[in-house]
Amino acid sequence: MSIGFDAQVIVVGGGPAGASTAWHLARAGVDVLVLDRARFPRDKTCAECLSPESARLLDAMGALDALSAVGAKLRGMVVRAPSGDEIRGGFVAAHGWRAPRDWGLAVSRRVLDATLVARARAVGARVREGARVADVVRDAAGRVCGVRVLDASGATTELRARIVVGADGLRSVIVRRLGLARVRAWPRRLALVAHWRGVDGITDHGEMHVERDGFVGIADIGDGVTNTSMVVPAREAQRISGDPASYLASWIRGRAHLAPRFAAAERVDTVRVTGPFASASRRGWAPGAALVGDAADFFDPFTGEGVFAALRGGEILAPFVAESCALPAARADRALAGYETARRRAFGGKWAVERIIGAVVDVPPLMNRAAHTLSRRRDLADLLVGVAGDFVPPSAVLNARYVWRVFVK
Ligand SMILES: Cc1cc2nc3c(=O)[nH]c(=O)nc-3n(C[C@H](O)[C@H](O)[C@H](O)COP(=O)(O)OP(=O)(O)OC[C@H]3O[C@@H](n4cnc5c(N)ncnc54)[C@H](O)[C@@H]3O)c2cc1C
């Protein structure tokens, strides 16, 4: 610990972004303290599918073997359009790009997040659970120099650090206290997530069923458990409130292709509701602070790579933070500003793909048109699934030739 500070770096939030950041910092010899309001293992509302490229990051953290022993390996994705056309794409394909493993992993977030926190602890990060951060602390110049923590009795303590990392997820308190919150007008959606046993017809492909009034993802997460993550427009909030379980059950019952598969299935937990998701930060840093994971940018659940972005974000951020810790304030903030450029370079293409897919999913005739082509052109479908899986560069689909072949030809 450096003199006058409780840690060199305080990371607020011990989800995938916070654990990854802490792991990389601790490995670089930085004294890091993670604060999380929850106690692990804890639940997280998520479709629980990790893109194949995540394997590299999990392997580096020493978590991949344990996680792949309990989760389910996904070999690709099937997306069903409102028209009934099915797009099928694999993680091994003729296009030649390969991920570190030929599968994506679907695994319970209770297990994933607890494992990652344990890995961060194992390399020297200190983790304090049950510690809710209520605010940032600033020095006389307005630079962030710590956080204010609220304990269970309502008492607050100040903890000081050279750099504070906001990894506290969607609706981040750090983003709001830094004045960097930006509410997007789109997409205004809510999600309902539940786990089941006994769903019929589950395979080694993740499924996405797009309907005119929302979509549902279905995936095996190991041990005979199936995750269903349904996303609907935020205007449904009133109909959902009060009884989300009935809403979910009647939505599934109303789809002729899904209802028989759930006829003998048993829901094994409560239906969790979250959203809306349309929020982002204006930038990924402020003097004395940086943001990572959902706190920095929330990815639309349809393309489902938020965990990859959280893990990779920690890997990108850590060297900038480690450098900043060793510099006087003005130069430290210049180093943090370099992080903004690095993360835009890393994620910019994927943000564009995510927005295009989100817009197509919202307009059923466009979705049907794309599915008509992609269900007949496995090569084009494999490319798109590879981009969603983070191992094919976004430029492979962000070009006029690809768009022409999908929508026009
Ligand atoms: C419906 C849905 C489905 C999704 N499906 C997928 C998917 O299949 N695959 C995928 O990769 N991504 C998916 N995502 C996105 C994914 O869940 C997120 O991108 C990912 O969890 C981001 O990780 P994170 O560490 O940034 O935030 P989180 O996982 O949210 O972790 C934030 C942590 O901060 C803590 N925290 C919050 N506030 C405070 C505070 N004030 N003080 C202290 N601690 C605090 C929380 O307790 C939590 O542990 C989905 C999201 C949704 C909503």
C-alpha cells in the first residue's frame, strides 16, 4: 500500500470487468482493492453465453479449465426470424478465422463471477465484499482520489487511492458521480431471465428466436439447466410488473414452435427482470478515474458479448492505470486519456455491428429479408456468427459487398 492511500487502485465492482482489471493490475505488481456491494457467489441477470474469443482471456486468468468443466460448450448459433427462416452459423467455418477454442462457453454467472474474483484474489488483489460505494471523493483540484463506502449499518468510510476504476456495471454510481452518464433513446428494452430443467430439443448451439414483439435466447448452461433470456420493448413494463413469471410463461405458450418444448419443463428459479439498457458513458475516463465493462458501455444483449468486452476491457485498461499510478497527477491523466483511444480502437467496429443488428432485429421485414438470405448462405452466416463471437474482425461484415449480398442480391 502506498503512503496516505488505502490502495494504489480501488476497483468498484467485482464482476467480470472489475475482476479482470484487478487480476491484470495485481499481476503487474499494483496494490489493488476491489469493493463490491454483493457477496460472491451472487446472481447476475444474463443469458450466460461467452463468445469463443473469451477463452483466451479466461485461460490467461487460469479460470478456463474449471469453468469449462461445469459449463456447456456451444458450437455455434441458430437465429430464427419471425418468418420462420433459420440462420445457422458455426464457430468453425470455411472462412479461415479461428478462435483460441472452437467453442463458446455457456456457464452460470454465479459460478463465472465467483471464479474470476477468486482468481483476482489468488494473484494478490484484495477484495472487500458487502461494500457499497456511494460516491467518489475528490481532492482540492477536483481530481478523484477515493470513494465513499456505505456499510450495512449505514456508516460511511472514505478510502483513498491514486486511481479509482468504475467497474460497477449498468447504471453505475461512479459514472453518475463523475457526471459522465448519457441516456440513449434506443434501444428501450427490458429483459426477463429464468432457468429451467427439462426443456426439449436443446443442442450444442445457442438459440435466438426473434419475434415481432421481442426475442428470446435459449442455451444449455451445463448440468441439465437451460437459460432463457427474453427481451421485450420497455413499453411492456406495466404488463410485466406484478407477475413476470406469468408474462414469460404466456409469451412462450403463445409461440407454436416454442410451446411444446417447454410443455414438460420446470422453471427452477424466480424470473429476474432488468432494464432498460439504453445507457452509456460519454467517455471512459475522468481525472483520477477510469471506467470499464458495462459502466463504460453496455452492449445490446442480442449480440451477447458483454462479458468478453468486460474481460478484454480490463486487459486493455490495466497497463494505462499501472502507468498512471507511477506518475504525477497531470501526466497520470494524460496516460488515462490514452485508454480512451485504445478502447475505441478495440471496440469501435463491434459497436457499429451491434447497432446495425439491433436495428434490423427491431424491424421484422428487414430481419426476415436478412434471414431469407442467411438461411441459404452458410458462408455469410458463419461470418456474422464469427464477428458476434469476437474472432472474426467486424470489417468482414461492415462493408458494402456483405450488406449488398445479404439485403439486395
Ligand atoms: C438480459 C441480458 C443478457 C445478457 N446476455 C449476455 C450473454 O449471453 N453474454 C455476454 O457476454 N453478455 C451478456 N450480457 C451482458 C453482460 O451481462 C454484461 O456485459 C457483463 O455482466 C458486464 O460485466 P461488468 O463487470 O461490467 O458488470 P457486472 O457484471 O454488472 O458487475 C458489476 C458489479 O458491480 C457491483 N456493484 C454495482 N454497484 C456497486 C456499488 N455502488 N458499490 C459496489 N459494488 C457495486 C455489482 O454487485 C456487480 O458485482 C447480458 C446482459 C443482459 C441484461
